[in-house]
Amino acid sequence: MQVEKVNDYTWKIPKSGAMKVPAIIYASEKLMEKIRQDKTLEQAANVAKLSGIIKHSLTMPDAHQGF
């Protein structure tokens, strides 16, 4: 999955495929290392596909894989 660094604490998954909006992730480099180890980024992209979503899918620094 393509993830672009916006600045030291902001990352972006550009809108692609069925995504209606881009996904924005707020995390440091160290946190991103952990986030990349599970399905958090996939979940952020899936949220960006939901009906009715506006502007961005947002992922906060406490992100982790959920159900």
C-alpha cells in the first residue's frame, strides 16, 4: 500500500480504487513502524471506502488493528 509522508507526524494514503477519500494517519516515524506491522493501514483505507464519508479517513496516534 502506498503511504506518503506529509510531514514529521502526518502520513497519507492517497485515494485509489474504491476509496472515496484519502486516508490521513497521525503518527511519528516510530509509531508508523508499529502501525505497518498489522492491518491498521488496511483498515484506514477501508474506512475511506464507506458510504457517506467526507473529506478524509482519519487515523489517530493510538491506532491499532481492531475487529
